[in-house]
Amino acid sequence: MEVCKVVRKSGQLWVSLGLGIVALLLTACLPWQWDYLNEATGRVTQKDVKERFGAPLRTKALENEGSLWVYRYEVRSSLVGMRGDMVGGAPCIEYLLTFDGKNVLTYWTRQPCGLAHKG
């Protein structure tokens, strides 16, 4: 009886270890921008984002005294694309960041390049 309990616990340990490794690999495949923006929303200012991402490609003043910043990332390597930097196979991704009137990041989204209105 004791041998069966040890084998079962050992099998559960391997399954748990395997699931943990898979979870770690999946999170490693997410672009670094996702992690930062998820943590930063509602907390960081335009200055903080600019220090982390650099100058935006485009900016646009919004009617509510806020602003929209656009960042573009072009995939230059198929290995990068395999990491999850591409959506739907598009080799270029834009991040649209919305700031309120106090310059605090309030919302962000990610999409294939070219969908954002220019201006």
C-alpha cells in the first residue's frame, strides 16, 4: 500500500512540475510591452512611458484633455515572431496608449499596424 501512495505522489509531482514549466514558457512568449503596460495602467505618467518605450511614433490630443500615443514594433526576425510579437501573422504591431488630462496612462490596446487613424 505504501508503495502505491509514493508512486501516485511522485506522478502528481511530475504533472505539477510539467504544468509549471508550460506556464512559464507561455508567459515567456508574451511581449515585454504587455507585462509593463498591464502593471502600469492607472499608475504611470507619460514621462514614465517615454523613459521605458522612447518617443512615440505619433501623438494625438483627445477631446477630453487626454492624449493618444502610438508606438510601432516591426518584426524583423521569424524567431521574434514565434515569441508572440505578431498578431494574426502581421509582421508589424502598434500599441495605442491613452492618457488622461493628468498624463496618466488609463488604457492601452495592441493591433496590427495601419489600423490606427493617422493624424
